[in-house]
Amino acid sequence: MATPLESWVEEAAKLTKPDRVVYCDGSAAEYQRMIELLLRAGDTFTLNEKTYPNCYLHRSTVNDVARTEHLTFICTPDKDEAGPTNNWMDPDAAKHKVGALFDGAMRGRTMYVVPYIMGAVSSPISKVGVEVTDSPYVVASMYIMSRMGNVAMERLGSSGEFVPGLHSLGDLDPLRRYILHFPNERLIWSIGSGYGGNALLGKKCFALRIASVMAREQGWMAEHMLILGLEAPGGKVTYMAAAFPSACGKTNLAMMVSALQSQGYRVWTVGDDIAWMRIGDDGYLHAINPEAGFFGVAPGTGMLTNPNVMEALRKNTLFTNVALTAEHEPWWEGIGGPPPAGMINWKGEPWEPSKGPAAHPNSRYTVPALQSPSISQKWEAPEGVPISAFIFGGRRARVAPLVYESFDWQHGVFVGATMASETTAAATGDVGVTRRDPMAMLPFCGYNMADYFGHWLEMGKRIPHPRKIFHVNWFRKGADGKFLWPGYGENVRVLKWILERVEGRGAAQETPIGYVPAKSGLTLDGLKISDEALNELLRVNPADWENELEDSKQFLSKFGARLPQEICEEHAKLSKRFQHLVTA
């Protein structure tokens, strides 16, 4: 008798009609076979074996270089279940429309069955997914990004407890590109794209959109958050989870080389993108990183911004849409130094400055997490790590100070629900536009975000020891348009203040938005920063916040009566605090 997995694969093959079906074993030899197929296809190239051993450059189709949020759908019977911030499609209509695109889509190709585990093999928090795909690039990427193959098959056994994902490149026509999520069935369909965010179905599709639905139903949390450990003098490590929209320095923070290392402060990486959290027996939230690799944005990554990842990706790395030097080494803007002569751009053309960036702004590296020098000894701890602080952040030129602490959990949920950031190249669309991105989950929440806020509020009541919530903004600018804060390794000074606040220390002053560090609260020795810049970094300007209050009110009004009353209350209280400040 067929297992649920075998039955589902048979059903997928019947629809897509591949020439053959191959179950992946997750071996290094299999990875090399996928690479050989990519090399033969002519869109993948071997990098310099001396300087980048076992590293490859893959070029995707020029119209398939980023997540396509406008083609990403949540398919629920009731449109309100998806909510106003998600694209919605009726499940039956979706299966009829997109099923026609899948019909025969793998004819002449091989269907690869990729069973994988999100999370450490032995963790009770981990879950199994199975992606079927006709893309060797996806198989190779999933080898790096998950625990795939035989280990997943052993964990699954004859059980039907897995999240199925059907992926086909189709014809890569954007007009026939869809990324569909069926939360009620825990099912994912993706066609017409080979880009990681659309095609690696264990990543955003399962680990956030489907997992967020599962988490709400089962009483845990699936969040778009890095997990880091801050080691203090004496060796104690305090773990923090932080949410930032894509390309806002999230990976750099997770792998930061501390500017206070000489004082005994060091940052350890548990995860750079996704956190799954459950309430532990000790009454604290415990988090795991469900991924096994880093799928990071290359441009802007260099020895100044992220030396740990630069060291990590010198071997066993799959690069996508970066430039290629004459020495067959990867190159991108921000890697350090001027562009070398004789470079080939991400489209495979000889590069010159008039042709625009040499590497695509959303070009990527896919690298095993274990290769980072900053990887935590606890990064695969089955029970996860206890979270002591939540951090929300975004890219704001004005409004938000460098860091502030919310008054309590409910206020912190409001802070996360109204956070905003300037858009980046990680998603298709305009760059530099400020948009609301609650908890950095706007593109990734698999259900109505009003209910998602309600889940956060409910978790605050259920967690015996709810943790403090903070907001940071590394990107505040002065009147001259320049950044006021140096960022990168210096951000550990802010983490140190957060740690001290968690431990009941850390000088702070109360403002209408929360607790902002007192000047004496931040460790600034060795840092060249003027009093004027520091004042501006920590300033809470009522005029700026008047606009912010109106803009956030308009955003929250999208959710109508479904918005939790507690969020409305926090907005009203914030407005009142500013009124008192102005009239005082």
C-alpha cells in the first residue's frame, strides 16, 4: 500500500507528466550531479577553484530575479481569512486556473522529489516538507538550505504529516507565474519562477506563510526573525530575536563582529532569517532556526559590513546573479574596492559602468550556515534557545530614534504592528518608498494580519515570562542626508543597552513612544560621534510623530472591525501622550 507521500507524488506526476521521477537522497554526490546538470545547461559556471573551491555562479532568466509579491496568493475559501494585505484567490478557482499551467509542465523533464526537514534533525520543533520540482537549481539550493533526502524520509516514515509543495519552472513567462498557498490543506503550488524566494518552497512559503497558520492554530510562533546570542564578559549568552524587512541589515546583525569584543562582548549567530518559537517548560519562548543555510543579498556585503559571511562563502557556495571577474571570482557592488577590468555582468555581458550595476541589486549567495565563524554552538540545539528580547526595526531616515523600549508586551505588539521601512530590491517594485511592514511579515503572513496581531497579543498572555520588546533604526539621517550612526559592528553598543534593560539596568528616559537610552546609557567609548549627532539619534520629534500617527492610523484602518481593540487602544494612548507633551 502506498504511503501518503507516494500517493501525493504519484498525483503530482500524473498532473505534470515528467519523463521520470527521482527521489533525492540528500548526498554530496547528488548535489554534484545537480551542479553538473546546471553546468551543461549553460547558465551556471564554475568559479576559481583555488580561491572559491566548490563554488558556482548561476544566472537566472532576466525577468526572474526577485520575489513577485503581486503574483503570490493565499487561497482560502473566505477572502477575509487572507485579509487586506494578502492577494487572495478562491482555492477551487486557483486549482482550475493554475492546474492548467501545471498540466504537462514537466514533460521532457525529470521530477525531483525533495523530502526535507525544517529545523535540526532531532528537534521536536522541526517539521517535514516535501517539494517536487523540475529544477536542478532548486534541488542544489535545498541541499544547502535544509536537511534533505534520506534523513527527512526516515523522520517522516509512513506518516502523512508533511507540507507538500509542487514547483515547476514552467516556461518562466511572468504572465504564467503564480505562487499559491492553500493554508487549509498545508499545500504550496509555485510555477513559472526559478528564483529562490519563489521556488525554494521550504523557505518563505512553508517556514513563514504556511507555518504562521500552523503556529496560530497550535500555539507557537513562526516569525521572519534572526536569532543571535550576545555573549557578555564572563561568558553568559543572552539570546535575542529581531525582525527587519529584507535587505535592512538583518544578516549583517546576525553575524556581527562586535566593536566591543575587547570588552568581552561577542555576537553568536543562531539564524539570520526565520525563527520558530515555542513555550518551553521553563516558561520562556524557545527559538530554533528552521534553515540550514543562509540565502543572503550579496550587494552591500563586504569585509566592512559582514566579515563573517565573507569568510563563510569562500567555499561550497552557490551564487546567483552576481558579476564574474576575469579571474572567475564573484563580484558585486559593495564587496570592496573598485570594479576590476574585464568583468562579465549578471546578464552574461561584458560590463561597463554605463550598463548599470554589474551584479543584480538582489543577487544572492546560498551558503551552509555551519561555515560562518560566528555560528553558535547552540544553533542546532533541539530544544532551541531561550529568547530574552524581541527587536523590531526598519529603514527610516527620520521619525524613529536609534533604539527604544516599549512600555510592555501589548505596547510592543503595537510597535511591531505599525513598523515601517523604505522598500528595497528584494521584492519587485519601486525602491525607496516607505511602506508599513508589521513585524517584517507583510509579505509572509499566511492569514489575516489583524488575526496575526491578535495571536501576538494572545501569546503574551500565555507565555509565563513574556520578554521585553524593542525597536531600532540604524538608518536615521541628519540634515545633510548622511547617516548619523556608523552601524555594522558598532550596533553591538545598542544590543548591550538592550541586554542591560533586560537585566533591569541601563539608563533610560521615558518618552511618549517608550524608553529611549539616556546619553549615559550607551557605551560610546572609542566611538567618534558628536553630541549633536547623538542628540538627533535619540530625539523623539512630536512633529514627525504627528505624521506617523496619521499614517499608521490609515494603515490600521484597513483591517476594520477585525483589528484587535488593544491595538486601537495603544494608538490612542500614544496620541494622548504626545498631546500631553505638547501642552505641558
